[in-house]
Amino acid sequence: MAIHLDDHPELLADLPRDAQDVLRGAWAEAARVFSSRGLDNYLKGAIALHQLGRGEELVVSFIQSMPEVARAIGEDVLPDMVNFLLGMASKTSGSVLSLIVGTASLAANRLGDETLFRQYLNVLVIMLAQAPRGLRPMLENLDRLLSQLTLGGLRRWVMWGAQAYKADYEGQVRYFSLQSSDAMSVLQQERKGTLLVDVQRRLMMYLRAMWGRDFFLRPTAGDYESREGLKPFIEHYCVHIPDAYDDFRATGNATPLDAAVSGPEVYRAVVNHCAAHLVFTREPLSLQTLSALQQAVVEVIEDARVEALACRQFPNMRSVWLAFHPVSDGADPRSVGDLLNRLARALLEEHPADPHPWVQEGVVLFRSETDLSSNQLSWNIGVALAHRLAELDLPNFNPRTDGLRALYRDDNRTVWASESYDEAAALAATWAPKQVRKNVSVMEMVNEVNNEYAGDDAQEIWVLPTEFYLDQEGVSINSLEGRPPVADPVHYHEWDHQIQLERPSWVTVLERQPPLGELALIEQIESDHKPVMSRLKFLIGSMIPQGMQRIRRVEDGDELDINAAVRAMIDIRMGQQPDTRIMMRNQRSERDLAVMVLLDMSESCNDKVRGQDYSIMDLSRAATVLLSDALDRIGDPFALHGFCSDGRHDVHYHRFKDFDQPYNALVKARLAGMKGAYSTRMGAALRHAGAALKLQPRRKKVLFIITDGEPADNDVRDPQYLRQDTQRAVQELARDGITVYALSLDPHADQYVARIFGAKNFTVIDHVERLPEKLPLLYMGLTR
């Protein structure tokens, strides 16, 4: 709701009479510029400056200037301005403060961005600290300075004068009033060719005419220590570009004047490239699983894609952009950056002539794509080229020195999907206190423990390495209380997709002894599925290693095949073309494979199959029994584990069979005792299972996970959190050489399981009653 000045006479009463008159005259303009909150800050700021006691001129200047400042850069900077004035009141006079306020509108209009304006206030702080005598003359010449210098140039000009005339107060006045030769020399050195503020309006009109839509342009200042400035970037659909550009000369000072690209033309090249990104990119690409080199190559292809689409609409843009790409001399590249820049130019040229094979391969791959509408092709081509590039004998890729050198290119942050970064959450995850577990003796446990039910906040937990037996009963305390012993906790990290960081030691896995069930249940399963098991016997027989095998009818072998040689001689005598495959080869047949089967034992597994009287857990048990029988017959080493979770501090993990254990009645009894409970924290279980599988001395390692739903837990509300963590766990295991294959019993799993496990590493079984038959056949097909 708007604030009416006449409704608040108490506010006017706090101001001097002249300031009241000025406020009434400026109120109409202020009401058009400020929101209700802004008007409130405007009035409170004027009253605070009046109460400062530095004269009425300061208050009047504030009332007159702030509406213009808000019109130029927004009203959010108003509290910062007031706080700055209040903080500087003890360091300078009221007349200087009035001059700062009076020139604030000039600075806001010249800088054109609230971030730059705040940085300008920091420059004034430096002036007050190091050259206070020069502040007034500098503000009196501010219009001339900002018309020739960027904010970075102004800062360097100020720092040079402050250091050169540190103890010379008269010299400070001459320098900052532009009366000394040093001031003019440094000013000439720091001035830029074209300032954005001078061409911004024309650029926006140019973009609207070219692309038929409006674009938001904002200046940036990153050249405090050098004249290079920040690279252009796109953030929240707003194009951020440097506040000034010199004329571009491809070969430096040796470039002829007629070959130089003027500052306004540089700006046009920059904004057209950024506009192409905004127009032709619908969805950002995923940055996960990509290395820095792969990311850089994908960015080169994506830049080429949007520029190719832009050149189809505006053919003359090609020549404008090519002027910024250095021409290759065809020499051998000295770094990855050389090849990336040569590829960028070759993709932009209509008839590229770069002789390097890698560059030519990139051009062929890109030109073979007829449909450039999707940026997924950039990902595909970029990853393929990055693999080839890694094979070349070049120094390792350095993101700081091997980037694209074309001046008009942005930093490509808009190409990638990014998540917000929560610094507090990241620090809490990194430096959260951890519990210490200490193995103690029986006497220490009996005499010193004063709290036998410690919670999650306990700093130290004492553990007795073995079970404690009571002498009179002859049984352990665990047996009396009906609690099986629990192994030491194992802590694993977890990926938080919101902060894009790993939370170290975030999840705790506790291994428990699985309960035993009735063997009759397993025997009944084997009896019910006898037809399936009989059909599997023939497949199993073909997969059992046969030791040394003799392979006949090969051209290059270890010894002569007499029968084949005789047939060949007969063919020759009869004038026919003989079969040249007359050799035999001896080949060793071995299966170098280790398999882990991980079972989801969450509460949902207890649900009945639709239209049947048995549960999903019954089907999982039956499938595991049949698969175990097949694995045992083949002779592949395998392990059977299961998991469920009750929050991140308690992931239940059961070992039904380890690799070094036989598949016997004890294992079958453990499978018969499986029960579903709690939730499905899949990422932690995969990491724990993978840690056991990595210890196996086998060339190929496969981890099967059988689940009836997506990852979930009772302490997680974000549905993407555990999905992203599970995907991360699968990628970590893949880097360790472990193939993870998911068998999902959720008919709606296609929506997420492919994204987690990969397009070729999952199977969704819509008719779960076929699971016992499907699983052994699937395994044999994958590992044959």
C-alpha cells in the first residue's frame, strides 16, 4: 500500500523546515520510483541523516538525489547508501558527505548496476582511508573520470595517486583534481575504448531488431588488477558483459588500423553470441559424471551449435565472429587449449582447412548432424572427442590456461544445470562432530560405564569386542535379551545434490545377523519350480567351464587338423576351391567372474502381488533361490546380501551368504527367514556391497540389486535426494570396475531407474510372478 506524506505528519516533524519543503516537492517523483517499502526506507534514511547532526545540506541532498539513484539502479541500494554515510560520518566532514550524496546519481547512471555502485562506495572508503584530501576534488571531477574510466580503471587510478602522494597532501589535491601531469598520464593509460554505458541503449535496440525480443544487459567490473575484465556470462536470463571494451586487434599493435574491430562491434559480437545461447538452448545439460576436459569439449561443441543456428538466420555473423578466432598455422599443438581453439574456429568456418586429425574428426562428427535443435548432441560429440583427445600426447588439461581465447565467447555457465549452494549446510556436513568408538575390556565396561543407553549425541561409545557371558546362566546377555550382536558401524559419505557436495561419514551401516527360518520353505520353492530348474540345467551345462577346449576349423592355430587337411586335399584333386581352415587351436575356458546379489528388504516387499496370495518378498526369495542354485552349479563365486534402513544412522545390512561360504542349509535357512521392514536407503547399501565385492580377485565384477521401488527413507523429504545419491554410488562403483544391474519390480520405474543405473543396466518386470524364471536367465545372458 502506498505511503501518503500527509498521513504521517510525525515524520515531517522530525525533519528541518527546508528539508520538509524539499521532501514535499520530491515526493511525487519518489512515489513513482519507490515501492511502499522503498518509501519507508527513504523517509527513515532522511531522518537518520538528520539525527546524525552533520548539517541540513546533507539531508536535502539525500532527499533530492535518492529518487534518481533508485531509477538508475533500483531501490535495494538505498539502505547500503545510508549505512555507508553513517559509517563515514566520523571520518570526514558534512560537506564531503553532501558531495558524495550529490554525485551518487551521476555514479549510478554511469555505472548502471547496483553491484558496481556498491563497489564504487568501496572505492570511496579506500579514498577516505588513504587519501582523504583528494576525495573532494575527485568527486568534483567525477563526471569526467567516469566518462573515460571503468570502475576498475577508476580504482587503479585512485590507488596510484594514493600511493604516490601518501604523505604529500598538496600533491593529493593536485592529482585528484586532474591538475598534475601524473594524473593525466595514468588517466590516459587506464581509459578504455568504449564504455558500455555509452552504447547500452543502442545495443538493446539492436538486439530487439535482430532477434525480435528483449534482452537484459548488465555491466560487470572484474578488472581491478588488470584491464582484461570478466568474461561475459548469462545468469537468470540476464546477460552480464564487461563495462568497457578496447578496440580488438588480432595481432596486437601490429594490426593495421583498418583491420581493428571497434569497441561497439566487439559488443555486438558478444551480445549476439549470448543471445544465441538464450534463444537456441531449451534445457541445460547435466554436469554430473563429466571431467573438466569433457566439460570443456562439450562447451566448444555447444558454442558451435548455437552459432551455426544463428548463422542460418544471419549469415553475416559468421565473418564477425571469425575475426576473433586466431588463424592456425597448422603446427603441432603444444597444449589441449591449442586444439580446443583450433576446433572452435574450424567448426565456425564454412570450409575448414585445419590439418590436425582430431580437429577434422570433430568437424566431421558435427557436420554429420542435420538436426541441431537439441543440445544433447553437444554432450554426445563432446564426450566422444574428449576420449580421443585424452589419447593424444599432450600436457594435462588445465581449465585456467586451456580455455577458449575468442574475446566474444561467454564462460558457458548457462550451458550447465546448476544447483543452489548452501554454505552453512556444506560446512555443517564437512565439520560435523563424529562419535568415537572405543574397544574396552570387561572390567572397564563393568566399572566405568554410567550410561548404557547412549544416544546419537554421545561423543564416545565403548564396545566390548566379544559377547559378555554370565557365569551362572552360561549364556550371553544378547541371548537373554533376544538381541543378536551387531557389528561395528561403517560410515559412508552421501551425495547432496542441492549443495553439490559429499556429506562425509553421513550414513551408518550396521551389519546384523540374519534370522533363521524353516528349511521347508526353501524346499517348497525348489519343488514348485522344478520345471524351471530342469530347463536351466541345459543352459547351465553350456556355461560350466570345460578346462582346455580344442577349437577346430581355424586358419591360424596351434596344430594341424588332419581331417580338415584331408578334405582340403580332396577338394584340390577334384579341382574345387579348398577350405583354408585346416588348423586347430587349444583354448582355456575359464570364467573370471564374481557376483553380488543385493536384495531390497524394505516394508513394501511385504505387500501382496496384485491378484495373488503371495508377497513380493516371496517372489524375491524364490528368484534368489533359483539364481543361487544356478550359480552354485556353474561354480561362479557369489554372495547374497540384503538391506533396509531406518534413517541415515541405521542402515540394516544382512549377509545371507559370503563369497567364501558354501551354498548350504544354513544359507537357505537365512533366506527363509527374510522379512521386510523399514525403508530403502539404496546408495549406502550399494557402497557397502561394493566394498565387499571390490575385495574379490576377479577380472569382472557384477552387482545385481533386486528392488520393488525407488530409493526412500523416513528422514528424507526431497524425492530427488536419494535418487541422486544412488546414481552417484552407481557411478563410483563403475569407476572401480563394478557393473551394477538393477532388476526393478516397480511397474512405474522407467521414470527414474534409467537415470539412476543407466539406459542398458536395468530391467523392469511388469509381471512380477515371472521373476523366479527371469532372474537366472537374465544372469546367464549377461555373464555368458
